[in-house]
Amino acid sequence: MISFYPGPSRVHSKAPQYFKEAYQSGILSINHRSDEFAKLYKDTVAQIRQKLKVPTSYRVLFTSSATENWEILAQSLTEKASVHIYSGAFGEKWFNYAKHIHRGCKNFIFQPNEVLDLKSFKLPASPEMICLTHNETSNGTALSKRILKELRVKYSSSLICVDATSSLGGIKLDFKLADAWYASVQKCLGLPAGMGLLICSPKLVGAASKIGESGRYNSFNFMAMNSEKWQTPFTPNVSNIYMLKRVLEDSDPIDKVEKKIFERYEGWVKVFKKTKKFSLFIENDLARSKTVIAVQGKKQDITKLKKDARKNNFLLGSGYGELKSTTFRIANFPALKDREVSGLQKFFLNNYS
Ligand SMILES: *Cc1c(COP(=O)(O)O)cnc(C)c1O
């Protein structure tokens, strides 16, 4: 079965080989206070910087998930309240976790088919932290570079934090436009679940130290202090760190990966202009995600389609949250192979157009 689920998603086909390498070389059993681990951490970060074009001044922390990053940003980097701007379920979840810690957090909601326009909101003058979902996996939308730039210029003193869980590794991100970027590895990075990345600007590291929150196993300052010695507070997911390093070593630079993702995306747009019972959920192409394609249709048609697809060895992603039965989703992630993508596209064209 080929998984087109947008997370957990198709794992790189070389993952078993990388895992075996890690086992045979003894990496799976190394101590996380050892020099071997420090080297692995350092080499992995070097790959992240080189392949994903992360600035050298930005620090990379290993966490357990994107969800943990929501909590870390709320507990360790917010003194009073964060501002959350979103159009879908993941942005909302982040807001809810943050609100649990700081009652004054505020949310600003825009419609999935709408391009985020700051003029339509009355944001506070200079919020402590602005929280954005770069790629909203639940409804298949994404933020443009333009809006990220606008926010960076207009809110230069705020911390800008971006959930890039389903775009990091597939889309070229301009890291300088925000202070925290994070993801978990089972989406666009094509690895087994169980690890998150938190990529932080020097400004974010400085802000955390000024706030001084400490005492938790995942207090940002504690994690940052450990990372200075290429260590982690707790025994980390060494197998995933190793596989991430290997995937990146074997992968093209992000510009080239992004080009492939864009080409495949254009292919999907063409397919869903031809299908009769199904159409793109996001009509506005300026608001549409390139890495998660959300498609709408009648509930009974989608149920039949998913069954049909399964018979042909394709696993489609269900809709998410309130869109569960009226949409389905297709991952457009780098670990998918050309022939798998064209196979599913042909399946749609042959049976549904
Ligand atoms: C999947 C996802 C998450 C949650 O990831 P976990 O690894 O389960 O914590 C958060 N944000 C977005 C945008 C996601 O797609």
C-alpha cells in the first residue's frame, strides 16, 4: 500500500537501510552524553543548514513532536500572551494549548479560501509572540512569503513563530522571516514519527534567557543550554536523528526539491480540474498549499473512492476534523516516488474524469 496520507506519511524507501546502518555501526546504542552523539547532533545540524538553507546563526533543537513545540513556546517564550492567526484545526489546537498556559492569548481566524490580510484584523500593537501555521495540513492551505515578510516588517519587535510541520523539507522557507520554525519528522521529512525539530533565531534564544523560565525537562533554556554542548536534556530519538542526517545527505538541496514539489502540484491541479465528482477544496490558488492537496466531494462518493483506491494499493488521507467526511487529502511530500504519484494521478484520470 502506498500512503498518500499527509502524516504519518510515506517513509523514505531507504529508511530501512539507514536504520540498519545505525544498528550495525552501534549508533543506536550510543550514550547521549558521549562524543559520538555530539558529533551526530553536529553533523545532522550541518546537513539541515546546508540542504534546507537554515542560517548558521539559527539553532536546531530536537524535541519529541510538533505538539511539544506548541507547549515549549507557550511555557518558555511567552510571559503574558501570544497572538494566534489561523484558518484551520492545527492553528486552533496551538491556540488552545497556549491558552491553557496563558489565559490572555488571542486568536484571529480567517477563512481557508481567503488570503490572509492583516487589514482585516485589529492585532495588538506589538504582541509578544505571533503564532502562524505555514502549512495548514487540515484544510490544504498555506501562507505566502509576502505575508510573512509583511508581518516581519510590521512586527519587528515581536517573536514570530511558525508551524511548518507539513512544509519543512518540501518548500524553501525564508528562515530569517521568523524566530521559530518547527516541524515533526513524519510529514514532509518522510521519517517514522516520534521526533520534532525546533529551529530558533538568536533573538528567540535571547528572549528565552531574559524570561528565564526553567525547571521543566523541556524548558527552552535547559534545552538550549544542552544544545550548546551538542546534547539534549533527555535521551533523544537517536535512530530518527541518524535517519534524518542520512535522508538529508542523500537528498537534493531544497531549491531542487521544491521545484519537483511544484511540478507535481501542477499535475494535481490539472487532475482535479478534470475529475467529475471531486474538485479542489481550496479554489483560490493563492491560498492553496503545495504540499497537502485537499479535495472535496460528496460523502458517499469519497467513501467509495477511498475503497477503490485501496483496492489499487493507494491509501488516501481522510479529511481532518470537521472536514473529515466531505474532503480527502493527498500528500505531496518528497519521499513519494514519481511513479507512485503518476500512478495515483492515472487512477483518478482513468476512473473519475
Ligand atoms: C501533524 C501536525 C502537527 C502535530 O504533529 P505531532 O507530531 O503529532 O505533534 C502540528 N501542526 C501541523 C501543521 C501538523 O500538520
